[in-house]
Amino acid sequence: MFKNHLKLAWRGLLKRKGYSALNIFGLTIGITCCLLIFNYVAYERSYDTFQPNSGRIVRLRMDSYQEGKLAWKSATVYPAIAPAMKKEFPEVEKFCRLIDANLLLTNPEKTVKFNELKGYYADPSALDMLDIHLTKGNPATALDGPGKILLSESMAKKYFGNEDPMGKRLTGQGGFGGGLETYEVTGVFKEYPANSHLILHHLVSYSTLGKITREQWHDSTNLTETSWGWYDYYDYVQLRRGADWKALQAKLPAFADRHMNNEQWHKKNNVRSELYLIPMPDIHLWSNYNQEAEVNGNGKAVGFLFLIAFLIIAIAWINYTNLATARSLERAKEVGLRKVLGAIRIDLISQFLIESFLLNTLALALAILLSILLAPSFATLIGSDAGPFSLPAPYALGFAGIFLLGSFLSGLYPAFILSGYHPITVLKGLFRNTTRGQVLRKGLIIGQFAVSVILITGTILVYQQVQYMRRQQLGFNIDQTLVLDGPGSSQQDSTYKTIFQPFTTGLLQQTGIKSITASSNVMGQEIYWTNSVNRVGASTKSAITLYILGIDYNFIPDYNLHLVAGRNFSPDYPTDKQAILINETALPLFGFKNAADALNGKLVWGDTGHIIGVVADYHHQGLQKAINPLLIRCIPDMRNYYSIKFTSTDVHQTITAIKKAWDRYFPNDPFNYFFLDESFNQQYKSDTRFGATFGIFATLAIIIACFGLLGLSAYNVLQRTKEIGIRKVLGATEQSLVFLLSKEFLYLVLISLVIAIPLAWWVMHSWLQDYAYRISIQWWVFALGGLLALAIALTTVGIQALRASLANPAKSLRTE
């Protein structure tokens, strides 16, 4: 029986090629979109699952409140927290801490040097906890003392070629303190796969950091173990088997009160800190906080795309249902004849369900092929490292279940409708249109277009937000700005004071170079230098956390920053090294009435500075983030970044001239540069990609929804063929017939707009809350989205209606 049903289904598909192609095309688009999104979501949710203990590892994060208001969220915490947790909570089996160790590493023997990022000072326990596999070296001793460094396999090759790196020496400049250290290579480790929230290029023994801090601060207490105020550490905790991280989380408020909030500094400044745990597999998608150098995914965006996958494939199955019911008149006589010949209803239902599965299976085969071909391009579009199409078993099984259920349900309704026709009525030609099923079919069309309108308006709003951020006045000028990574070699700070000036003087003599300025940070970068600051003579003693920017005398004019009161730093005022600038956001925090009131005010943060000027607020970072209260210090020999303003149109020649001067004055430092406008706009890259992805899926949803309208309009025309013929005989024009056949669908689309507009507003309003500076949602966006959907719908229906109105009425009335 099954074989016979399958043969009949195949013959039916070949007989009705146009109908079959339309159905297969719509289903293929829907299934392909679903598979590509499933592949992407599976990859994004696979981060760190390769770690054997990822299910038992959590990382701490911290929220800090000042005067009861949230001051910041941080993925980094204090170094003393993890050891205290190990001591107090039996659930904690072990811990490890990481802190950035970005170094200028040099192989003195080969004069190979590179600025290395993504390195960390690490506890010895990190090797076991974080599953760092050593291909060379002994895990038990590789990080057990100061001056030891582990290199990734690629770094070992970069510095030592094919030589064995074990026991060899590297010199490192930078890291904490910026001094020169010598490191012994005690191990080589295998790189993590791409789906890791941690990117590891090198690891330096944690005791090295302790040695550096003791030497620099002449402090024997070793703050890397005891500090409850230095919040730059990533603290990882591994729980014992069977322990519940949520139960441990419930104990952290009391823990924070004991160790942090009862501390004198916290009480004095009315600061309260709260600790939270993040399971390792959640870090990639749900750990985007300030003070974090990681570039993570977006859990909301991934969840939203996952929802879109279900919506698009559901729209495709709805279309199949509508197209199948549109052919009910065509197949009514076939059903009647089969029933007369002895077919029972269950056989007919089986026949139609097999047709549905056959058609869906063909679409699935094409969709898998398309997914394999399109997966790399889709990953590039969305900014993912997912790579080739490879659906993990849980997601493959989940999709298989969805596919079988969807194929069954989409075929079930047409099967019951078609199998329910009465043979005598059909074969006598007395079959008439009924209202059975019309409400459902129209409801499905309304749902399809409601989703489409939401996607269209969402695409418009995402585009508007990205353009708003790109075009907004930032408060400074970054055009034609080349930024150099500052020198970090073994030369002493005093040497830089005598080198930077001749380096600057020499460059300014080059044609096309306008100015040079030095700073601790440049625009587009998060400022990690913070301090708690008090106002001298203020009525409140609570400290305010300010972000600190170190600049030279030229920074303010070179970037066209505006002073709303006071003056800039000047070498004509020797006392300006104790002077400071603040921005407008900081004014009310210290109780200043206005910018003029702040002049000559004094702030204390360990040092004491007097305010000589107030800088107009500017967007140091992208408009996703609020403007932070800023304290600007005059540090003329700052060497983190050198910003060069140029006017030359020959950029290559300008870079060549700068490099020549660099190699002369800083021969021990690599020449690294970037263009500031390109770097700043990288902050909007993910939003731009999200908008493009949104737009593509909105377009596909509309296309698929149009297939549904095509099916329903075809069904409507079939049911009203003789009515159209009679109206034409009685003198009806083509225009009136097109309007008559289209107005019903106009009502459906209008109803979908009524449903879609509030939903679209709610969805996009929620999305925009993630941006500190955002557009206002205007009414015309929904009007435009609705008009686009309406125009597309009416075009689809109108073509079908026009064909019916132009048909010969004699042909439709001949059988009456």
C-alpha cells in the first residue's frame, strides 16, 4: 500500500509541475533559512563545551553601586575573592585567576619582537582547570615560580622557528608596571579551538606579577593575593561534583557583605558591591560588561534569530497548506472517483500525507545542499566563525523532529479537507464553495503578513539606529588620524622624554603631517584606568568613580575638543602637571552648579588636582554606551598611543615617512598603526551585520508569504470562476473585477497591520534599550512597513485577479 501511495504521489508531482515547483521552492527557502540559523545558533551555544569540566566551572563578575545607583558592571573582580571562597565554601574545589599580560616580547638571539595581546598572568591551577594542554613542558612545574612563560604553538614557532623553545629566554616589556622582565620558556601549549571565550597566546606565571608589585610598591603584603580593591582579575571557580552553582550564588550576598561592603573604604564612600556567578558555557553569549576585553557574542541576537528560524519555516508550511487547499476543486473529482471505487477515508488521508512528506523531503534535500554551499557566506555575513555546515547531533535531532511534525501538520489539514468530499455531490458537479476552513486559511495569511511587517519595520529601525550612530556628532574630529601603538621597549622613561620631542619635530617637517599628540587612550577604546575621587570641601564624603585619561598639551586642540570653561594644559604653566580637566558629565556628581563653578575646585584621588577647565561631553566610545564621568590629567610623556593628524592624499607615502622616523628613534619597537575612523566604526560592525541579516530574512519572509497569498488567491479565483464569467457577460469591467477579487485580501493585510504594529513597536523598543543613545520610533516607520507589505500583497493578488478578469467568460460558463 505504501509503495502504491508513493508511486501515485510521485506521479502527481510530475503531473502538476508548476504547483510542485512553487511548493518546493517555498519550502526550500524556509528550510534552508532554518538550517543555516540552526547551524549558527548551535555554534554560538557550543562555546567552551569542549572543556571537560565546563559544566562545573563558573566565573565571577561584580556590580558596584554608589549612593544606591549602579556605577558599573564588570567581568573582572578582586584577586582575594576566589581564595576566600575556596576557604569558606565547601562547594569550591579549586580556583584560578587571570589578569592581562600584554607584552612586547623579544627573542634577543634573533632580534624577533612583537607586541603580544591576549596573554595573561595565570595561577598554576589554570592549566588543569582550563584544560590547557601542554605539548612541551611539565604541567606541575611550568608556572610554579616567577619569570616563567608558556607559549602557544604558533607563538613558539614565531619566536624560535623549528628550534626547541624549552629553556630559552624572552625579554618582555609592558604588562603590569611596564618594566623589563626576562622570561624562561617552560612550556608550549596547544591553541584552543575557535569556540572558546578565551583566546590564549601566552601565559606568564602568576608569581611573576606578585614579584613585580612587591618591587614597584615596596610592599611585602603581595596585593595579588590580598587585595579587595584591585578589580582587574578574571576569577574562575571549579565546583565539586554535584554542587549547584545557584545554591552557591545564594550565599554570595552575605559573602560580599563580610569581605567587601563592610570594608572601611566601601562604607566611607557609600559603595556597595554585588557578586554574581556565570557558568562557563554562558560567558560567550551573556557576559558583555564594561571593563572586559573579550569580544563576545550577543545572546539576545542569537535567541532572536532562533525565533526567526521557526517563523520562516512555519510560514513556508502555511504556504503549503494554502496551496494544497487552493487545489481542492481540482482534486475534488479525483477524490470522488476514488471513493466510488472503494477507497476509504483513511487511505485517502494516507495518500495526501505521503504526498506532503515526499514534497517536503525533496525540499529538505535541496535545502541541505544549499546550506552546505551557503554556510560559509552566511557565517561571513553574520560575523561568525561557524564555518562549514555541520549540525551537531542534538540540533540535528531537534530539527528532524520539527521537520517531521511540520510536514505532518502542514499536510494534515489539506488531507482531511480533500478526503472529506462527498463523492455523489462532487461527481454530479454540485460541489460548491463553503466557509469550512476559510477562517483558518485567512488567519494563517494574517499571521504570515504580521510577521513580515514586523521584520520589515525591524529592518528599517535597525538601519536607522546604525545610521544615527554613524552620523551623530561625536564631539571631536577623527578624520585623517593615524594612531601608532606607543613604544614599549627596554628604554627608560626618562629617555622617552628626550626622544619623543625630536621624533615629533622630525615628523612635523614632513609634508602632509599636521600635528602629533600622545595619550593613554584614543577614541573608540574603553578606558580601564579608573579611580575613586573626592571633592575637597564637599558636603558629602562619598567618592565618585571617574575614568582617567592621560594626555599631552596637544590632545585637546588636535581632536577639536571644546572647552566650555577654563583653559587647556599649557607648558607655560609648570603647575599644570598637578592640574586636571573634567567633562560636563562629572559636574553634577561633585555638586558643581555649572562649568564656571568647577574652576579652581580641588579633587583628591591619592593625588590632588585643581580643575583648570571643563571639556564638553564627547562620545569617547560608540553611542551604544553612555558618556562616563571623565578626569583628564596632563602627562606630557604619555606613550600608550601617538595620534598623527595628516593632510596628505598620498597615504602610502605618509606611512612610509612615519615608519622611517619611527625606526630611527624607536629601533627596538615594532611599528604598529591603525586609522582611527576605521577603528572607531568597528564598534558598529556587529549592529550593521545584524541589520543586514534582519533585512535578508525580512525579504525572504515576504517572498514566502507571497506564495501563501498566491495560493489563497488562486483558491478564491477557482471558487468564483463562473461568478466572474457571469459578471463579465453582464458588463463588468476588468478593473472592477480586479478590485472585487483583491479587496478581501486587502482586508486581511490591513488586519495583519493592526496586529503587527504594536508587536513590532514592543520588540524594537526592547531592542533599542540596549543603546544609551538611540532613535525615537516614528509612526511613519510602521506606515512605510505596512505600505510595503500592502503593495507586495496587492501586486501578488492583483496579477492573479487580472488573469481571471481577462479570461474568456464563455469558457467558464460552458460547463454550467
